[in-house]
Amino acid sequence: MSASPSTARADILILDFGSQYTQLIARRLRELEVYAEILPFSATPEQIRGRHPAGIILSGGPDSVHRLGSPRPHPEVFEMGLPILGICYGMQLLVSLHGGRVAPARQREYGHADVTLTGATPLFTGVPRRLQVWMSHGDGAQRLHNGFKVLARTGTAPYAAIGDEARRWYGVQFHPEVAHTPQGGRILENFARRICGLTQRWTMASLLKSQVAEIRAQVGGGQVVCGLSGGVDSSVAATLLHRAIGKRLHCIFVDTGLLRLDDRQRVEKVLGRQLGLDIKTADASALFLKRLAGVSDPERKRKIIGKTFIEVFEREAKRLEGVSFLAQGTLYPDVIESVSVHGPSAVIKSHHNVGGLPKKMKLKLVEPLRYLFKDEVRRLGREMGLSHSILGCHPFPGPGLAIRVLGAVDRPRLKVLAEADAILREELHASGWYDKVWQAFTVLLPVCSVGVMGDSRTYENTVVLRSVNSLDGMTADWSRLPNELVQRISSRIVSEVKGVNRVVYDVTSKPPATIEWE
């Protein structure tokens, strides 16, 4: 069977040197039904061998290989006898670490470039002799050594692609993982299939089978408590666990007081009755709001919520015999953004179920979706027969409305935001736009402004409308909703939600912003 995210195995391992495109390499390979996983460039030989990869990709990165102290992989990476593909900085490493020379390019290349192939090679099988690629580099190879030959060039880069066929080592100066390189998918597939020899395919059917087996192996005969929020991630995780261990799964839905309108009723009706999940509702809203009182810093909010979640789970678990595991719907972007494990990148924010977890927990974690992107989670859900009403839900953060109420959180402000959010979702559904955008929500600012309502002066709250399009949540662009729709939403919120006299629209992409405001 092909690799699964929860096993210590990957078809292709990607060593990350800090490129903004590293996650795209993994995504493109997975789209080609090749399971790829990312490790930091500093991964040990034991970590790499432990995953039994068929090949290794060295990612791009912002550094220069000729700079003292620039990131480099462990020397044993080149002694494992595995095929290697170096991309941009990764290619420059292959050159500089094996007797060649890399220096600042005479002419830097950023953007589209035309590449001409110089000979036949398995890496470019089925690729036209001239192809358009995406370049993003300031350094370039100036001399090859130790078995490498030129495979492709551009007008300004004489070593646009190189290869050592005997060792199955290849390098490309361009980025095959981005959409701006139309033949990039074919090149990555050639590396995986023709050079690394991978024949089996990583599909949702094979993933489902392997994940069920992995869950059973991890849990044994134990009982599992699953944190069920009603969102896509926790719903898919719960359904997967239910398929693996049946009645030994106990779902706990925590009413934090930070939920959207009707979330509790929807979870109990759709997930409880329709899917047959054993759901216990724990009303801990008073506890959450008490601990959040007066807290404005978003990181403190997330950590308080994460700690309180675990306390509630452990309290509820004590009422059940034999419970020793806590299941969560943690996704790959949560891990990437919470912990700087992939190369020299920065921690963006703590997620309540990753960076916000207490160091000492009585329950062992089960995270079957930890290495999946959001669209892959939806595909897995469809494989298990979940309905669109569940899988089509927009992402909703674990900390709930607490991180959409900017500043201090209290019941009155949560009520204002929940009512505004309900109007937004209602209008998106009615107009057919709900399924056209990745995520849409409202934010309540800690800002009041002057307005006029009914010939009287008002000084009330400001609500932000946020709608974005994305594939995996790693990058996003703001949605171009019709003006008439935005106007209708704004008018309804100001008219129907007491305490709001101004609505604004967020037109910032990720990056530089994040999708959520906190």
C-alpha cells in the first residue's frame, strides 16, 4: 500500500530550505497521487531513513549557498543512494557541494523564462523541447563537476537544469511546482514515477484504508474522546474514527459560548442523528468567558482556549471508563503555521489545538488528519459518504468567535458578532455565493464611529466583512463579491443588529495578512 500521513513513511520527502513554494511541491505531488511530506532541511539521517522515501526533493530558499552559515542538509543525505531533485536553491546545493561553482548571476531572473532542453533525459520525458517556466533566483551555477551535465538552458542561465543520470541526481533552476510552469506537473511526475520508480498511487481510497488500520493500531482496545466542533475537520475526523473503532468513540461537543448561531443544534441534529455518532454536549460557556474576561492579546486568547478545551475534555473523559486518547481534527496548515518545523521560517500564530495545548496532558493525542490539507480532508469525507451540507461548510476556527471579536470578549459583543455573521451566511446562501468562496465571516472591531440613524446621532460598533478564495488556506485572495450583495449584507446588518452602525469590507490577501484577523 502507498504511504499514509500517520505512518512513518513517505513516497517523496521534501527537505525545506525556507521557500515560499515548499508547500506547493507537496501539494502538486499529492495531486499526482504521490504522497509527499515535508521535513526541515536539518532533518537527521535517522528521521529520513525512518520514513523510507523513494526519493528526496531539496526545496528552494531565500539564502545563498556561498554565504557562510547558509542552510545545508546532513551530508549523509547524499550517501543514501536515493534519487534527488534540487529545485532552485536545492539545485545550487547539488552544484556547490559536489565540486561545482555557484555565484551571483550576471542577470537575475524573476518571472517567466523560456527554457530549451539540450538532450533526452527521463526528467523531461513528454515535455516539449522549448517550455515556459517560472524563475526566481539571484544566484546561478557557473561551473559543473563530478558527473553533472547540462540538461537545459535559458538565454541568461546556461545551467537551467542539470543531471547526473548514474546517481539519479537532478537539479532545475526554475520552479516546477508553481502554476506559472505549465509543464511542472509532468516534470515532478517524471521524477516520482520514472526516476524514483513509484508505481502505486496515493488515493483517498488507499488513505482511508490505511488510516483505519493506523487508528486501530494506535488505539488498540482503548476508548477515544473526540473534540467535535461541527466543522469539516472534526466531522471528518470523527467519522473516520467511528469507522475504525465504532462505539469506543465518544464525541464531546463543547459549548464554549464562542459559537455561531445555531451551531449547537446543527451538530446535535446532523452529526448525532444522521451519522449515528455518540455526542455528549458539555456547556462550558461560563468557564470560557470567565477566563477570557479582559483578555485582548490574541495569543493569550488562543492559549487560554486551548488549555480550557483540554480541561473540559479530561473532565468529561473521567466519566467514561477506559478513555486514554483525545482525537482532534488538526490539519497540516495548523502545524506549519504553529511550529517552525519546516526550514528557517517564522511561527505565524498558535492554533488552539497545536501551539495552544498544555505541555502536560493526561490524554494521548490521535490526529488522523495532521498531514492533510483542507481540500484533501473534504475529499476523504466524500470517500466516506459525508454530505455536502457537512463538507461544504466554511472553515471555522477552533477558538471560535473569540478571535473574531477583536479586543476583550464578553457576551454582548459576542451576540453582536454572531447576529452579523448569521446575516452574512444567510445572504451568501440565498445568492448562491456561499459555495463559490473558500471562507466568509464577520469581524467585530474594538472601534466605534459616529453615525446617523433615525435622525439621531449614534456612536456604535464597526463590523468587517471578510471573504477569501483559497485552495488550502496557506495563501488566499479576497473575494470579489457583487456590489449589490455586499450592499444588501451591509444594509441588513446595520438595520437588524443592534449596536452596529458601520460595515467595511476587507480587501487584503494572504500574505501579507492572514485569513483570520487574530
